[in-house]
Amino acid sequence: MRILLADSFEQTGLDALASSGFDLDYRPELQSTDLAGAVTEADVLVVRSTRVEADVFAQPGPLSLVVRAGAGTNTIDTAAAAQRAVFVANVPGKNSVAVAELTMGLILALDRRIADNVAEARSGRWNKKGYSESDGLMGKTLGIIGLGQIGLAVAERAAAFGMRTLVVEKDRDHLTTQRMKAASVETVPDQATLLRLSDIVSIHVPGSAQTRNLVDSDFLAQLAPGAITHHIGASTAQAQEAIAAEVVAMIRDYERGVARNVVNLTPPSEIGSILVVRHFDRVGVLSAVLGALREGGLNVQEMQNQVFAGAGASVASIHVQGEVTPSVYDEVAANPDVIFASVRKSQ
């Protein structure tokens, strides 16, 4: 399998890919406009900040997976990739600690005016009294917009500083709720309330049409006088090593037929029915099942077939768009190589 790496990549990751037997084309100098011509023979494209436009997917070729070596995928035309059946995957969560650490560093720097202090000291002015009048962070209220992996890591570190942390109320998974509870994170009904009550606001949302221009004049007007809005985020060497290791693991899994962290697949909620077929592991069984679905006008959205060890039997889970009618079910169930078939709604 040939891999084009079109951005800088950790040497440990390059070594791991090479030792796995992959054919590497390491070209970190490539620009977005160069990709369409460079990717023609690659099965996998790995990028970090280089944009991947629609023209990369417009030509025939073996490209079937694009990996963003980072959390967001807003630099990749995921819709164009989906039209050509190309997986787009990311590496979420691996730089969360690095960004959270920087966030706390920036908040401290703003509160203590470290940058101004250093600049004056270097120019020969020693203003100890002026720079000793910082407020401090204990007891201050931190509002977090975007409580993903990074936002949670910030909240956990803010708790250690004795800060009160606020987020906007919304449905969250059990693990997130448990981490919020452990860090004493409180919820408020809306963003306006969060801004009004916060001494410091930290934003950790992906770049998208919904979040573009999030911080505007109205946003700033809702902040209390003297509130802080810090900026920039970055990764550490530790984070980049972790991201590289995860990219390597994802590509190895993909070679074995497992695509992880894919962002451009149809959500399960849009799939109508799941046909579960327990069958003898014989040639032609699944072909007959798919033929019955075709005759019933049902398009397969996702399919998995698992073979039992030493038993000569398998179970297939087939997600289809639409409803499996009684006639289609009867045709599947009547197959002598089908042990049992069942249908359930996917929602």
C-alpha cells in the first residue's frame, strides 16, 4: 500500500510505517495546489495543515483514505471525498492535554501580564509594584465554549487552580458527564449567561460555518468589564508523537479492512432497517441475500459478516435504507443455507 505524506510528520511515525512494509512517499513541501497531481498513485493520503480540495478526488486512482493528523477535518472537502467513496478520518483527542496546558499558561500570562512584564524588564524598566497587582485565578469564573476533549482537559486543570467553571447546558454522554462532575463543572442555560458570568472565556470549538465569526462585537459586548479572551493553541512534541503513533495504528488497521475515526459516513440515524442473517458459511449465501434486497429495491448502506470459529456458520448484519418488506424477508428466510433471519429498525 502506497502512502503519500503531504505534511511534516514525526520521524518515529515514518520509521513505524516503513517497518510495516508500506511504500512511503514523504513530501512535506507539497502545497494544496500540488496534491491532485501528486496523489495519483497513492492509496492513502496523510495531511496536517495542507488543504485537500475537491480536485484531489476528481480523477480515477487508488486513493481510498485521507487521514488528517489532527482533530479537525475542516481543511478537507469531505463531501467530495464521500462522492468518490474515499474515507476521511481524523485523530481526535491526542493533542488535548497539550492545548489545555497552553490554555492555562495563556490565562496565567494574561492575569500576571507576563509578556508586558518581560518586555519592560528587557528594556531596562523594573516595575515590580505595577506587576504585583494581578488578581489571581482562585475563585475566578471560567466559561468554556466547546466541551470536547480539549475543553474537558481545560476544565480539569482549572479545578486544580480553584476556579469555578461554567458550560452551556446540553445533552452529553455519560463519560463526559462523569468528568464534568469530577471537575465541579456547572451548567448555565445559554451562551449569553455564560459570557455575563465569566471572568475568563476559553473557546474550543472546531472551525466550521456554524462557528465562524463566533467572537464578534455582540459576543464581546456581553462580557463583563475586565474579562479575558486569550488566543492561539498549539501542540507539544509529546502530542505530535502521540498523533503520529495513532496515524500509524489507523493505517495498519485500514490495511486489515478496518477504517477508524471516519467522519464522512452516513450517520446511523439515517439508516432505515437492519437485516440480521445467521447462515451457514457457504459460497453464494450472501449473494442470494443481496439479490433479494436488490429485487426489493433496498440499497445496502453498511454490512458486516462475522464468521464463527470452527463452526462453519456466520452472522451478517446488513443496514439498508428503507423497510424490509415481508416478501423480501420471506425470500431470505426460505434460503436453505439461512439458519435464521430477523429485522429490526435502526432507530
